[in-house]
Amino acid sequence: DAGVIQSPRHEVTEMGQEVTLRCKPISGHDYLFWYRQTMMRGLELLIYFNNNVPIDDSGMPEDRFSAKMPNASFSTLKIQPSEPRDSAVYFCASSRPRDSLNEKLFFGSGTQLSVL
Amino acid sequence: EDKVVQSPLSLVVHEGDTVTLNCSYEVTNFRSLLWYKQEKKAPTFLFMLTSSGIEKKSGRLSSILDKKELFSILNITATQTGDSAIYLCAVVESFGNEKLTFGTGTRLTIIP
């Protein structure tokens, strides 16, 4: 059973460039979450989807950030244009349907983003 | 307006010691509290707590929730170097708001 798969593992880019992070959730999980982790702020929720529909994007910092989930097995997080303060580890996580009260998140390995 | 506060922020102990990590929260319509361990990369699940006073246990790790006082503790007995990690606490609010809100974590270092 493959876990949550994220790509790329590392991304180094220059300020102003577009960055696209990718995520494949675990099959059968209908919730998908994007988190950002920094030393200063810890793990912050950016956005989450239920059945491919964005439910809460209040954590998306600015209009430069956008996320899509075109189908149940794929999501992207895009930053355009990127800035040095966007440097962080970006995690994707998925979980099973809520009616089972199983809120355990399964995290991907993360994308380490460095914006120079 | 931090909803989930963990303490201490970091802790250094010797192998064999017992440690207690704290997590306090302030949310309306609490549903559950979860503990995660983060070593190199992705956090991994440890416990989920929904009821007060019931201890969850897994080997040398245990956790308990106090819903009246709004906190949880994570205990690790006979610590080993492999316990070195960041321990994260997260809270889930009621149905209709499915997101986990994480604390900033406690960085635990075990010295051999």
C-alpha cells in the first residue's frame, strides 16, 4: 500500500519563478490537506479538500498561492511568483472519510522548497 | 490566539530518563486530540484521544486527555536515543471543520 506521494522532494528556485508541488493521496482517502512547516511557525494548514472540492483555504497566505485537485488521485499547490519567505517544507496529507471518526492523517515525505 | 500550545519547546535528557510533554488547547466544540512524532521528515501518528481520563498506551509511550482542564500529556518512560524527535500535538474541532490545528511541537533530544 503506497503512502502519500509528493514530488519533487527538493526544489530550489529563484525569486519570481513559478513553483508547482504535486501530491498523490492514498487511494480511498477522500480528504487531502496541504501544510507548510517552518521553524518559526510550525505546521500550518494552507488548504484542504473533501472529495476534490476545496473546503477551507483560509490558510493560504496570499493570492500567489493556489491549489487544485482535478481528481481523487492528484493535487497541486502552485506558488507564482515565488519569494524567499516561501522557503519551507510543504507537506501533503490525506485521511479517510470522517464518518468513521478516523482523523488520523497520513503525511507524505514533504517537499523542501528553497527560494533564493 | 494560539489554539494549541505545547511545552516545553525543547527538552534534552539522558537515555533512561522519563519525560512528560504537555499540550494545552483552546477550541470550541472539541472533538479529538492527536499526537504525532516527527523524526526526519513526515510526522507519524502516535495516539488519538477523544475521552477524558482514558489512557492510551503503546510500549513505553502513553498519553491521557483532560477535557475539563483542556490539556493532554505524552509520557515516555525509559527513553532511548531513537525517541529523539519533534513531538506534535494537534486538535480537531467539530464536524464541519475537519482540519487539524497543530502546536509548534516539542523537540526532544535523548543523550546516550
